[in-house]
Amino acid sequence: MVQSIGRVNKYTDTDLNRFAEDLNRDGICVIRGLFDQELISEWAKAFENLFRERQNQPGGLAPREIARYYLTLPWVSPFANVEVFANPVIMGVLERVFFQEYVMVQLGVDSPSTRFGLSGNPPGLSPFVFRSNSNATLRPCS
């Protein structure tokens, strides 16, 4: 049995296999309840502050479309959090999808600037992207 760091939620090998199947089939998988609300709230507050700061800097946000931006998150607290980037549930899914060695290429958010506040996505929807030679992307959420 696999479990998330510091959480009561437990995920079985069957769950991890299903997440990996979703990721392989759809290019995305949603792992509901993986992160506790306190962590999500901490990230949301830090993200809002970072977004505002970068929004006021030339080149601080990478434009995607109209009112849509990409923001690389700095590798500092609260974003550089082992409970997120080395989460055993996430790692379990990655090991099933990326049979070769993989690298976390960056910690970033692709989000619109309105609808859900500054981030555009419910907090934690797409905090980071893992890639290998496949086209699969893993995006854990709260």
C-alpha cells in the first residue's frame, strides 16, 4: 500500500495503476485529495503574491493567450516542498508511466488571470510538469 506523506489518504497499487492508465490515455491524471487543504492554502497565498510581483515586472509572466500566463515557480519555500515534488503517490505514478529515467524539468503554473482569482485555476491544479520522451503530463491537485 502506498500513502501520501503526512496524510490519512492511502492509495493502493490498483489506484496507482489507474492513475497511470489515465495519464497514458488522456495525457493527464487527477489525484483527488492528495494534498491537504492547509498546503493548498499556503501555495495559493504564495502564488498570488508571486503572481502580483511578477505581473509588475517586464517579462515577469510568459504570455500564453489573451489573459493567460505561464509562471515558473521559484525553488524556495513553500514551493520547494518534498511533500509535493517527492510525494510517494506521484512517484508511484511516474514509475509506472516513465520506464526510463525522468527529470522534473520545472515547477510552473499555466493559468488564466481571472475566473478563479489571479491564478485562474483552482489552487494546486497544475503545480508542476514531469516529462520524458512520452507526451504524458502529470498534474496533481487538491
